[in-house]
Amino acid sequence: MIRTSDRLADGREVLYYDADGSPVRHPARDTRDLPPVSTRSQLRHDALLGEWVVVAAHRQTRTFLPPADQCPLDPSRPGRPTEVPEGDYQVVVFENRFPSLATSVDRDVAPHAPGDPLAELRPGFGRCEVVLFTSDHGQHFAGLGRDRARLVIDVWAERTAELGALDGVEQVFCFENSGEEIGVTLSHPHGQIYAYPFVTPRVEKVLASVRRHRERTGGDLFAEVVEAERSGPRVVAANDSWVAFVPAAARWPYEVQLFPIRRVPDLPALDDAQRDDLATLYLDVLGRFAHRFDTPMPYIAAWNQAPVHGGADGGREDWWLHLQLFSLRRAPGKLKYLAGSESGMGAFVTDTNPEDVAEQLRAVVVP
């Protein structure tokens, strides 16, 4: 993988990633007249839930559903400069113009929210990046092909390692939102990476379950789940290094989790064989999502990686890397909305049977 670094007109970093053997890249200059990026994020602690909330009111002005011919993620062309000054690219990463978290955020914040000494405040430190999978606006991840998918995996791993090395970052989250029903505001095939200054609630909750299981039974909860699902009725697809299955207690109408068969804490820890096999299996499962109904399912793909800092207390020794892939489409033309039980109480009521979903996905014929 070849990496080339440059700066956009407002000083944000842009990184070009090309496959080995590609011509040497000499990045074009960003000719736009852009105002400096101003990030006023802060973290507010919910004392009752014990969770951090990111307050980023400056993002209200971000780009929203532009016409396809005005997409800011397409390559630049004469008379229409974009976020990518180059006229073509393979994979590109750049700092988000409207970030929720930023390394340059104002560090001078009050100790607590106005009128509530229990609501601790912190600066909205971190980093938010955009990952462009291809220069082709009409493409989607399922159609990238194995070589490009493998390049994206290498980029995720490299960015995870680099962002995790930033002082103050506690967790790195690579993800993709796909489909307008999910809330995607830019239709160009892309994902994002968040470098959080805290460990996210989901990871903390899973780690607590792993530790309780070990204290109660002496067993390894992650290893037991993977072993059980590998031979169970909910497997969708598998290869030498990975297994993809519908979880037994799936929350979403269509949900698949991808686990490496050998434990690793995060994407940088994957070896070449695991990365190759991941590219193959991930495209397989995405193809099944794309062809389950008459139109591709909207989805979220979320990488669950270990907290940055290690040791038993930090969770790296306990963690098992995995991908959550889920869609809120429950039937043709019908979506699963998070209504009172889910949104109000966090108690999911599922509209589909996990074993049936696995059987349906296994039966999909991908062209």
C-alpha cells in the first residue's frame, strides 16, 4: 500500500492510498477559498447513565443531500473543485470538515454544565475522518471487488493504529452508513472513522459481560460464543479465517456479525491471510444484503475494536474483534423504526426470527 499525504485549502489533512505498484502520486493543489475549520464540540457526562454525550451544535450547517452532480466527495474536475483535489483516486481519507470531535478543539471549558454540577464537561477532543472507497460515485462497497476491499481493510488498520497513538484517544471506531434510510446525507460510497476520548458504552457493556462470565464460570465468553455459532443454525457464510452469523438475540430485522476464528483485539492485529479472507467474506455477505430484496438493503457496518489501552483492566486481552452489519429494513418497502420500547427504554423488540433470517440470507444467489 502506498500512502501520499497532503493538505486541503483550510489545513485539513488528506491522505491518498494506492495499491502497491501504482504510479507515484503528486497530489493536485486544493484551489478552493475555504474558511478555517471551527470546532466547538464538548463532552457532557450523563451522571444517571454513566455515559458521555458529544455536543456538536456547529454541525447543523453540514452538507445535506446535494444533487449527485454536486457531490463534494467526487474527484475534482475543471470548474468544480471538491474535497478531493485529484481527478481520480483509489482510496482517500481526509479530516471531516464538520467534525464531531477534533484535535484542535478549544480545551478551555467549564468544569460542568450550567446549573448542574453533576454533569461534568470536557473538551470535544478526538478526530473524525472520512474514508472514500472509490472515485466512482455510482459504486457501492459490495461491488468494489476483492483487491479494492482488501485495500480498504489495510487503510482501516493503518488509520486505527495511527489514531490510537494520539494522546487522549481511548477507542477507534471504523464504520459505514449506507442508504438514505439510514440517514446518509452524501451518497458517494464512503465510511467514517471516529477516534473517541472515551470507551464507548457498547464496548464497556460487552466487557462487563465478559468479566462477569469469567468470574461466574471461569470461561471465555467471546470464545464460547464464536465456537457455538460456528456450528449453529445461524451461520450465513464462513471461510478458513472468518465466520458470519446472525446473532441468537439479533436486535435488527437483518443483522450479521463477522468474527475472525482466531482472536485478535483490533484491525491492525489481523495478519495477511485474515485480511484476505475478510475481504472475500465481507463482500459475500454484503452481496447477500444487496440481493435479499428487489433493492439493496440500507445498512450500518460497525467495527467493534478493543479499547486502545491494554492490560486486563483496559480490555484488550479480553476483546475479540468483530463487525456488526445490520439493516433496519424488515420487508420490501417496510422499515423497522425505533419506537417507544427501543428509543425510550433501550429494550428491543425484533420483527424477524434470527434462524429464519440466516436461512434467507444463505439462500440468496449473488450474481
